[in-house]
Amino acid sequence: MSERRAPVSAMSTYAILGCGSVGHAVADDLVEKGKDVLILERDPDRVDALRDQDLNAVQVDIREPELADHVADRDVILILSSDVEANEAAVETIRQAGGDQFVIVRASDPVSGDELTEKGADVVINPSVVIADAALRDIESGELEYKADQLAAVIEATDGAMAIVTHDNPDPDAIASAVALQAVADHLGVEADICYFGEIGRQENRAFVNLLGVDLTSIDADDLAAYDTVALLDGESTPEGRLDRVDVYIDHVEPEVELDARFEDVRPNVASTSTILTKYVQEFDIKPSQTVATALLYGIRAETLDFKRETRPADLTAAAYLYPFADHDTLEQVESPSMSPETLDVLAAAIQSREVQGSHLVSNAGFIRDRDALSQAAQHLLDLEGITTTSVFGIADENIYLAARSKDIRLNIGKVLESAFESLGETVGHATQASVEIPLGLFTTIEASEESRETLLELAGEAVKRKLFDAMGVEGADSG
């Protein structure tokens, strides 16, 4: 296989070998851009027709050895004949003559593409694939335009204000998506408030909100009566029982309950809801403010673990679009917050109580005040040598909260927690990170004879550890 040639420059000269419909279209485009183009074509009638159009065409059979002399002074060679065997012969002729031009060759299928690459082609194209890709892009563009019209109709029909509700204890993806939808509503002349149930716990999330100056309103179910339209974003853990209606639902995963929204856009083929909202910002032709762009970019990065988890091409293109508009100094501050005393306490307790079996670590952090500190502890413990999976749990508010992280590609930690606790609590998460909330009463059937908090902690802790290690397929636990 040939080495990669030098990149094409603005002053490059071109040769097109085989001038059927594809070659003709490429030649017209290059000539229109002022490029120096030579066309080599076997059919004499076609050569005459090309010359009548003031194109530089020469009659040459691209299978013949003399081809090398005709293209020796050309920088870029596009071999676009529909005859794949002739294309292979042309590549071989050029390379055997010592030509170091940048060669682009037309293939008919993946097999012929591999063969052309082996013979020295720098780039192989398949017209049928190109056409299919273009058609899919047109379909996606049409669908987005249709969806945008539907979304606009629902928002513009709002009589009063719209509530944009995130899932409980919102994360960056949910908050960023809400900020973007608020910008869309403002663009359409509708007032919208960003609302949430629960609390914003993790330091990164609080820093995110504070540094960007995002205005969020903590609400209860009764507060939604004041809003004419309710939008739910990134609601995989829907605030069940607190939303009696949802008019707009946008998410990258299917909802756990049927919502019957007037407008719904669920796209499992992207990794973040922020990606979807970025597409709407573009479709509505809204130039994103620095706040909106920074929020969306951080939402995508946080949800994909900096593009290391379940990232799709749409996530990357959305991030690339947002990058020039974002405040990168603010992003750096958000991503590197100081550790709170509570998080330090939880991390210390988790290190002290860790139990390890193989590469799996489980820790009991005891009674905690900030449950979001568990996820930070789980992430820090994942850096320990030899550890690929961590689970840290603690007790607060009559519940056991557990956060897990994994870098083991053979293990889906979300499914592990589901298997261990599906009948006991609510599990949410992905292959690399997940969490579960378990009502404490389910582990305290003998609590009446065991009064102390420490005994309660020990009983609950042992039950959680046993279920975790069983679900991971290991027995017992060795001290770390």
C-alpha cells in the first residue's frame, strides 16, 4: 500500500480518468472553480463532445501503460470510470511508474474498495454510498424542519408562560437543554421558566449554574398550575406523580412512562439531549449566546464523558458547531471545581471501608448529607491501581443511595445495578455509570431488635455489598 501523499493545495493540477456522468460533474465543478483539469477518456465521441464544451480532453485508454506519461505532471488524479477493472489497472500503472500523485478512485462495493486501496489508492469513493448518505442527510434535514414547525406551533400557542421542567436533581445535560429551549421560546416570543424538582447537588452542577448565571426555579407539583405549557426535557427519570400533563417532551432515551405529549422528539441515536437542542437552535437560525453555547457544549461533554461514552457523529458535529461560541475559561472552571468538605469526608470514608474482589471495589460511606458526593467518590476510587469498577453507597433521608462507575468494557454497570436491585429500588444509568435509590425499610426487617444507627448501617451495608458482588459474579470480599 502506498504512503499517504501530500495534501492537495489550492494550486494543484487535476486529471480525471473516465468521464461518464460522475466524471463530467466533477470536471464541471473543478473548471468552474478555476482549476487546471485534464480529462482522459477512451470514447472518441465523448472526447469530441467534451472539447466542444471547451474542456481539455484527450483520447486515452486508461488501461494502457502510456497513461502514466499523460498524468506525470498532474498533482491529483481522479479515476472515475464505471469500469472497476479499468480503474484498478490505472492505479497500478500510475504507481508502477513511480507516480506520487494523490489518487482518488471510484469503487463499486467495499470489496473492490479494499482492492483499490491495496493497489495504492489514497482515497476510495463509492458513488452509491455517497448518494445514499446524501439522501439520508436530506431526509434528516426534512424531518428536523418538520419537527421544528411542530415545536414552534406548540410553544407559540402558549397563553401566558411555559414551564421547562428537567428530571429530578438535574444534571448538566438537562440544565443545558433547558437553557437552549428557553432561548428557542424567547425567539418565538414566549416567556419560559426553567423549573426542577429536588436539588442541584454536585459541585460541578452548582458551579455550572452559578458561573453561567442560569436562573432555575425549584418547584413542587402545585406550582405548575400557573403555566399554560409544560415541557419536560431529559426526563428518563420522569417526576412521576408530579406532572399531570406534558405538552413538550424531548430526550435522547425513551421515557419510563407514557406521557401523551402534544410534541415529542426522542432520539436514541444521539448521546445527549443537548445535541438535540443544538439542532433546534440551528434549525431556528438562532445565533447561540455565549451562555447557551457554553451550556450546550458542557452538556454534551458531560453526558458523553468528554466523548468517551456512547458518542455519535451527531454529538461531535453539534459540539463542533458550538465550540466557537462557547466561553472556554468558564468551561475550565466548571470542570475543575474545588472539593467540598462533605465530599472529602465521603471520599475518606469510602477509602477506609473499601472492599475489593478482583478488580471490583465496593465501599460503604456511612451516613451522608450530600448524596451527590457518592458519585464523586466513585469516580476518584476508579483511579486506584487495578480497579475497573467502583460502587459507593451511603444512607440519607430514609434511603440508601448508591453511585457506581466502570471502565471495564465487558461490564455494563447500569445492568449490574438493575439486576441487583430491580425489585428493591429505582436504577438509572449507562454502561459506564449508574445510580440506585433504595428505600431503607426494605433492608430493616429486624430493625425492631436493633436500635443503634451503627447496627442499621452494618445490616444495610452488608446486604448491599452481598447483592452487588453477586450481581458482578464474584463471591465474598477481600479487604483492599
